[in-house]
Amino acid sequence: MYIFDENDSYFRSPGEAIKVPGTLTLQIKLRRGEAANPRVCLYPDGEVANEVKMVYECATGAYDVYKLELKIESKGLYWYHFLVDTCSGGTFAVPEHPGGAFQITAYTKAGTGPEWIKGGLIYHIFVDRFSGDGQLRLGPGAVPRNDWGGCPYFQPDENGIMRNNDFFGGNLYGIIEKLPYLEELGVTCIYLSPVFEADSNHKYDTGDFMKVDSAFGGDEALEKLCKKAAKKGMKVILDGVFNHVGSDSVYFNRYGKYDSVGAYQSKNSPYRDWFTFNDDGTYEAWWGIELQPAVNKRNEQYKEFLCGKDGVIAKWTKKGISGWRLDVVDEIPDILLDPLCDAMRRENPDTYIAGEVWEDASHKIAYSVRRRYFLGGQLNSVTNYPLKNAIIACVKDGDISRLAYTVDSLCRNYPKDVLDSLMNIVGTHDTMRILTVLSGADLPEGRPAMSFFKLSDDELKLAKKRLKLASALQYTLPGVPCVYYGDEAGMEGGADPFNRVCYPWGNEDKDLVSWYKKLADIRAKHSCFADGEYKLVEARDGLFAFTRGKGKKRILTAVNISDKTRTVTASDFSFDLLRNEKIDALNIKANEVGIFRC
């Protein structure tokens, strides 16, 4: 009775987020004699719909085409659907499911991402576990480990608390020593897990925002890393953990470690109003974890501490960092997120601001509030978990349609600058190692059993094959690949802390490392991966193929997850970039990938 495809520019143009003021052109085809009088119901988020009649455009075959140009003047999230009359006297809606609507993201130019991130490669390092310089600079309460590569402590102490206080000796000086390796991998941006002073090895329990932890080399080491990395064309970004601090911090000082009057110690503490205390002396903690008191993000003093001219953001930008990944950004209200982002851009207009979001961030609702991350002035990137999950579903479970839908929706809902700046992840410090996930192995229950678990030879072989497919998608789809340290070396492991073991220097999977270097080389040599348009070519019979580029300069990526050779029905592609040879046909063998240029 009708034809409308929001992923087809014939029916919706532009097929992406709209920069305001802008125009959205919609067309719909109605079968003649069955449906007529289409209207578009457009409504800003949370408001009443405005019904606008579409105009007859032309006839094509058995269909009549109707058109409407919608003027979008103000930034915000908009929704629309169609109402169509049937010739039998009824009315139906498009989309037809109850409450259905199509999304429009309308944004301003302000807050779009820096050009330097596009086309690059991010490498995420968990500092204590990547590389050290042979020196341990541990503070009180830290437990030194002299068995690099050993299993991290995973049992709570006698009080039932997970201390995460064992240190293998990775530090910023160790990263400096490995810059040549990162350069060979094609890395252009180093993303560090938290580096500020804290008791734990993960440093998400900040003790002092104004100091780099001595175990990692202190302030001097970070400055040196930024300078040395810059000489190799690499930027450094930090993990900004601004939702909570450590209970053993200069601000809270529950155990009297610091020479300060912490909020826990006295109602007269200058930090008291940073936190929320109950009448019985207990306090609000992040996700109920007492080691991490939650900060009142609406407190003006805390805001000034972070965002002021002598604040946290200013200090570390002046030290040489180029951006931030904001931890659990959905817990940072706009009243703090706005000045945070303003401060970052004030200190460095080309700063990269990525937020940790696990869903489609364009319409994210957090704590009953619709977030406006991409509408202008806030984030220019997020952690791309929707793509991560869709890639896994594709290469592990054979769900090609989910991947096609996910990429289409990201291209449609995210501003183009955001899309090209996304942190495209497949493994992270918060999830199981991607190799373990892709193996499909039955994992043992409980941490003690998991601590001894290793993939069998057959499981590892299958996982590696799938990882090559997954990483090819990660490197060639819109966005910036973000490699979790060691994924390229064949590291495996379950959930935290088994996904945070030491990098296996000298025992890397050389085949995988070589594969990642090849992908990076292809990506670096072809500018279409920086901002080229995405176009789906095929998503059927185990084959997922798409192009990136503009005009005649295009690259085609094809992933075959079936057990038979598949042929891509596309023309003009005559050179195989992975094998460095000319080709006559786009034949992709079972469980392999092809990357081709015209």
C-alpha cells in the first residue's frame, strides 16, 4: 500500500542529522487506488505533533509520489510519522507499530569534533598492565607483584572488600619506551586509563585530581609522554572520572591518610558540601561502593575546582593532553557537563571529548532526562557500544541484519562529525576480552575457576578467525577504531579483573599483530576512512559488504561469515588491498574478509 525507506535518500534527504537551520525532504509512495492524502506529523521531543499535508509530486508505475520539505529552525530532537487515508475510509500510520516514529537529530555546529581524530587510531592502555620501566614507585598499602603476566588478585580481603591494590609495575615511562611499537601499529591517539593519585591499580577511586600517581611516574612522566608521543604524531587523552572520588582521598579522607580536613572527618571541611551525608553518618556512594563516595555534581565549588582557570581541566591541558574520555557521562548532569566541555574547549579548541555511553547516545535518557550530547556544545564522540555489540552478533552469531540496522541508525541519528569521531570498540576494560567472547566457549562459573581458564586450541583458532573479521569491520566502518591494549596480541580473559592482565611482551600472537598492522596501514593510506560516506552494498547469505568514500574514490569492505565463497555484486573494484594484487572478481572465501579499491 505504501513504500518508505528512511535509509534511502529518495525518501529522506539528508539521511543524517541536520545542522540547523536546515531542511529535511521527505517523499512517500502510495499505491494508487488504495491510499491517498498523506500527512506528516512532526513534533519536537515531548511536545504535541503538528500535522502537515504532503504535496503530490508525480506518478511512477502503480504509485503516486508525495513530497514535503520540512524546515528545521532550532536544535533538538524531533520525531515524525505519516498518516495516510485508505480508499476504504480508514487511516493508518507509518511506521505502523503503536507509538512508532522516525527520529531527526537537529544540531548546531558548536561542539563538533576536532579534525585530528578522524581517520586515526586510538589505543586504550590500562597503565599498570601495559609496560614498565623496571622501577616500582608504590605507596603505602600497595602490594607489589614480581610475576609480570600473573593472574591479578580477584578475591576480597578479610573485610569482604575488593582492594584492587596489587601492582605489576606498568607506568607512563614504560609506555614511552613502547612508543615505537605503538607507531608501528598506526596509533595516533593514546587513551590512558585513570592516572591520578589513588590507592587502587585501576585509579577510578581518585585520591587527588591534581597529581599523577607516583606509581605511574608522577606529573613529570605524563608531560614527558605527551611530548614524546607528539613527536611521533600521537595525542594523549585521559580518563575523566568526575562522578566520584576515593574514600581515601584528600577530599573525603575517611582514613586520615592526607594532611587535610576531609568531608568524612568534619562538617566544617571545605569539601563537606561536595558529598551527601545521611543522618546516621553514612553517605551516598557510587553504585553503593563505599570506597567511592559519590560527588554532588551540582555543587558550585566542585564545578569551579574542575572548570576554573586554575582547575583540573586547565592544569592537565597545559601539561599537554589533548582530550578526555568522560567516565559514565550519563551520571554527569548538564549543569556540570556544560561547563566541563566549555572549560576543555577554552583551554584547547581542538580538544577531543568522548563520553562513556552504552546505548544510542543521540536519544539517550538518563535519570528521566533526555540528554543533549550532540546538539551543540557538549560531546563530540562516545564509546560505540551499539556497534561493538552488532559486530559481535554478526561475526559470532551470524546476525548480519542487526549490523546493517545498527550502522544505518548511527549514520542517520548522529551528526556526521560525531559519526566520524566515534570510539569504535570491540574490547574494553569493562567487558570480557574480545577473543574470549568470540570463541563461543562455555566459561566456568565463579572467579576462582575463571582465573585458570584458557581457550582450547580449537576455540582459539575459531576466535582468531572471527577476530580478524571483527577488526576489519572495526577499522573500516564509520568512526575511529579504539583498540584495547593486547587485543591485537591475542590476549584472552573473562570479566574484570581477568580482562586486565599484563601485556604479553615476547609472547604476542605475531599473526594477529601483523594483521592489525596491515589494517592500520590500509586505513592510514586512504582518506575515505576519515570522513567518507558509508553505503551498504549487500547484507545477505552470510555476506556483509559496504563502501566508504566519495564519488569514484571508494573502498569496499566485504565480510563473509558463511561457509561458502560469496561474490559481491559491485563494479569498478579491481585491486585487493589485503593481498596487494589485482583481481577480476570480488570473490570472498568462507570466513574471510576482502578490502578493495577501485
